[in-house]
Amino acid sequence: LFSSTSVSNCGECATLCDDSSACVEYLCSEFDNMCTVNQVPFTGAQISSMDNDDLLCAKTCADGYVAEQGDVPGWGSINGNGGGEYVSDCGECADMCNAELSCRSYECSPSDRKCNLNTASAPTTDAYTDFMFCSKACSDGYASQNGDIPGWGSLAGHGGGESVSDCDECASKCDEVSSCLSYECSTSDLKCSLNAILSPTVDSQDDYVFCSKVCSEGYSEQIGDI
């Protein structure tokens, strides 16, 4: 489960982890260039006993996805894919989600290499063992929510099902309109809607991600008005 070797630098340690489908994280010492490749995550006690120069790096979500803390209970599957299905690595799980129009997130255990596919974009409970929860990404300054606002939302002549080059362009259109509080974008059709409402009102539609504006760093959202 843990194997250590001497490396020339910590970049080499990262490469060793990349080359192993069973690797979930690596530990590298900048002091003595020792590399530990882990097949299961370190426990809290092991992490607390590390030296100050130890670098612990865990594998992350695939491109186009962001990591979220939590879980959707059960073995999520779409069209017979997922459901705890064995995969060669978690990148394969991401590919399976990309291939399903209604998939908005995937969960994958780097150690067990089991894959779940979800129609929900956000977790609903606490994290389960070492399963990563990877949600189709909202742009910086936005957070994903589960759901939809019916119709083609438009503001100041933008949105309304407008075609975009990618969903970041949809986010930029929302940034440009002061009254825009959320955007919806299809990652396959590349169509964009802008909303003056922060949160969805109905269930999700197709592969549209629902992205709501979040407070700037140093601020936290509260419900209400003055």
C-alpha cells in the first residue's frame, strides 16, 4: 500500500504516481528526496506526524471538473454506466461522465478504482471513504448548484440560449451584467442563459450546469436584505 524510493526531485515522485494507476497520492521530502507512493490515503494521525519539509500531494479531478467535499449516496449510474463499475483509473470515470449527456458529476475511488456517475452536480452528504467528488466546473467566482430556472434566461441582450465558444464565455457575459446572479450553460450544445435569480427553481435539464455567483474572498453569503 505504501512504497518508498529515492528520487532526484519531487517532480520525479509525481511522475511515479502518475505512472501508477493504483497511486492515490504521493509524499515527498524536499530534504532527503525520499518519495512515498501511496495506494490508500494517509490517515489524519500519519499526516500530523509528518516533517515540515514533507510534501503530500493527492490526485485531483480531471480537466473540466472541480473537486467538491461530499458524496451523493448510493452507486450512481446513468444508462448502465457507473454504479460502482471498475475502471482502470479515475480518468476513465471522467471519460464515462463526459460521454453521458445528463452526467453532471462523477465519484471515483483512486484506491478501489470504482466509478459512480451522477445527474446531480453537487454532493448531498459527507464524503465517503476516499471517493473523490468531481463536478462539472463553474468558472471562478461561481459555485455549482443542482437544478434549473425554466426558459431561456436573458439579461441586457445576453444569454437567451445564445451560442458561446465555451461555458467560460457564458460566465463572462454574466460578469458584464450587474443584475446577473447565475448562468446556465450546456457543455455539449454550448448555449448560455443568464438569470437575475441566484438559485434554481426546478430540477436540472440535460447537461446544463447551473452556476451561481459567490461572495468575494473574505466575505460569506447570508440570507436577507437591508
